[in-house]
Amino acid sequence: DVKVTQSSRYLVKRTGEKVFLECVQDMDHENMFWYRQDPGLGLRLIYFSYDVKMKEKGDIPEGYSVSREKKERFSLILESASTNQTSMYLCASSPVRDRIYGYTFGSGTRLTVV
Amino acid sequence: EDKVVQSPLSLVVHEGDTVTLNCSYEVTNFRSLLWYKQEKKAPTFLFMLTSSGIEKKSGRLSSILDKKELSSILNITATQTGDSAIYLCAAPLNAGGTSYGKLTFGQGTILTVHP
């Protein structure tokens, strides 16, 4: 069964820490995405990548960076975690650059910053 | 700015009830609209709608797109406790003709079905 795997289901970090959220897909998909999900706001796109070493900002990139050194792995980095980054983070991938077909989500990482 | 708006934001019903969830959109060069169901974990795909007036059906769930009204509805008949979830509506974005598969999502509707 094909998968998008996020390394942690729950994380608790302190304000100011550098935080890495990892996402791995085994479907050879080109596109990978990071969203955050907050009550009443839905899913908002943070960053996406359409190829190795390529990245584009989404709607809310401030305070985040990403890394895609290998096709299967897309990392989200919180350079200095803050309490307003407490949220559910969802990774997703899709197979073809210009198509929506086959958009697959990971199970999410619930991050709490204290 | 492209946007997708869902209503209601939350809904509480009893088993056996029928529910209708709404999604409206303002998207440049609209191509399709997608519905997802999210339980405790990853959102899972339900429907993709591209043509107006064509109903898509899967068991007790059905959805239809109205391009004139820029909206879609998701119907669930004879609801069960297992239908309790967040229902998400999304539309692909366009950026210079290449979307890279980006989606813009609505706020989601939290459906709670009581026994």
C-alpha cells in the first residue's frame, strides 16, 4: 500500500527551538506539500516542492523553511519555534506536475510549542 | 485571491439523519473541485467534480457541482456514527498556467453524528 509517512505523530517543543518535521513518500511522486491545519481556518499551504532541490512558497511561509534533497523526502523546518506555530501539520504528495489526481496525505504531526 | 468557503463550520445530527454540506468557490480558471473526509488521521479522497450537474455517488454519499452558482454540495443520507469527521472541500490553484498540483482548501465542516 502506497504511503506518505510523517516521522512523528505528536511533538512538544519549547519556544525558540529548531524543529524538523519529516515526510517521506514511497510513490515516486514529483510534487510534495506542507500544510498546516487550524480550527476554523482549514488547511493552509506553507511550502511546496515540484522537484528535488526545488521549492516554492505557499500562502503562509513566514517562520518556516523546507528542504528537499531527495525525491522521496520533504522536510519542514521551524527555525525558531513560537507558540503561534502550535498546529497540526500535514504533508501531501501528488504524482504529476500539473494534475491533481492522486493527492495523498500523511497522517499528520500535531506540534505543540510551549 | 482564490478562495473556497464551506458551511456550516460544524454540524451535529443523530444517526439516520440526512445532511447537506456546502462549498462555494472563487477560483481563477476553475477546473475541478474535490471533497475529502478526515477522521483522526490523513484526509482521504471522496470525489472530484469537473462537470456541472453531474452527480457523483459512492454509497450513501453523493456530490454535485453547480458552475453557475460556483458551488458544490455533499450529501450524506442515513448518517452513521462512522460518518463523524471533518469534511474538506478544495480546488486546484493556477500559477501562470502550471498549478504544480496545489490545492486551496475551505475551512472544513466538522460533522458529529450521535447514536
